Amino acid sequence: MSDAHHRKKQPALVRQQLLTVAAELAGRQGMAFLTLDAVAGASGVSKGGLLHHFPSKTALLDALFDSLLVRFDEAIEQAMRSDPVPHGRFSRGYLRAVAGLRDRPEETSDWAHVTMALLTEPHLRERWRAWVRERSDEYVGTDSSPNAEIVRFAADGLWLADLLGSHDLDGPARQALFDALVELTMK
């Protein structure tokens, strides 16, 4: 009998390993090269084992997107918990979560490739739109001002600039931008 027959099954760990490998492959080679065969081969899981967890590339992308959204939501919630001012709290949490991605290179890489997939995968775009709508509805009471919306759009611009490395905005200039955006949420 092979070792596979003696190993204890740990589906949650295998699923997470597959997601980690998928994110790494997307990061190294881009989303176009993210295939089920490549993920199975790089993870050491049989293609049948991969298909047990993710029956299609779409299911794999959805799961990868879900895992990133969970981490993003957690970062926003953490920022909101430490913010004593209710007005604009979600927008400041969103800004802090976005600005903080740059300090977490593993997430920046994951988000970079999923963000590019958002441009080409209509169902992922719709899922992102749904996430934005849900948060807008949830925080309409505190974050519906035009300034809060401006801050969220500016945060998206900062996010894209960080992902692309398109702007040299470091140190005092970045802090001044961040502070100005936080100030806008207070009005």
C-alpha cells in the first residue's frame, strides 16, 4: 500500500495548500498560466484530489477570491474596532486596509493577480461589485457622505498605484496624503 492510504485525511489543510499554491503560481506566472494541472502538479496533490476541492478553474478562482475577501474584511474590521469616531469609520477602515496591503507583500502579490483577473473575469467583477454594494448598504448611515466616497475612490487609486508600482509615493508624501484622506472622512 502507498503512503497515501496511510495518511490521515486533512481536507481543510489540503484545500488551503491548493489555494496557497494557486496564489503563488498566479504571482510568479500570472493568471493566464494558472491551470488546474499546474496547481495539482505544484502542490503534489493528484488532479482528482484537486477536483474534489475545486471542480473547475472558476471554483478555484472563486475560492481564492473568497479567501482574500475574508482577510480584507478582517483588516477593515480591525481598523474599525480601533476607531472611536463613528462618522466615516468604514471609509477610514477601508483606507487603512488598502494602505496596509503594501506592508504585507504576500497579500499584495495575491491581490495584484486577482485584481488583474477582475479585469478579465466577469463573474469576479460582479462578485467585487456585490461586495462593494453590501458594504455601502451596511455602512450607509455613517459613510454615505460625498467625502467618504471620495476617500474610498482615492483608496482604490492608491491600491492600484501600489499594485503597479506606478508612483514613487513614500515617507512624508504618502503620510500627508493618508492624513488628508482621513481628515476628509471626518467632514
